[in-house]
Amino acid sequence: MDMGSVHEKLKDVEQQLHQLGDEIRNLKDNHLHTLDLRLTRLETSISVGWKAVIFGAGIPAIISAILSAIQLLK
């Protein structure tokens, strides 16, 4: 094997390693983007959920307090 052939093979291996690195970075970025979207959806769901719980529990409590006050006044 002559030096030119070895040099060509090393250049080819180097190029393939660079391509592999780019693909790994791309996959990592896409995967993290998906996780970020999922976390954003989860945060939104939790925020809306807590508001629904507070609203759902608050209205009956207020109505109950008003009815209790009316009963007390009678």
C-alpha cells in the first residue's frame, strides 16, 4: 500500500466522521426540541388545570358561604 492510498483512506474516514458528528448533533437537537415542546404542553396543562380546580372549588364555596349567611339571618 502506498502513502497516497493511505492518505486517501484517512481523508475518507475523516469526512465520514464529520458527517456522523453532524448527524448526531442533528438528532440530538431534534430530540431536545421534541422534549421542549412536551414540557411546554405539560406546563400549560398544569397551569390550566390549577385554574380549573381553583375556579371549580371556589364557586361552590362562595355559594355555600352566601347560603349560610342567608340561613343565619333567617
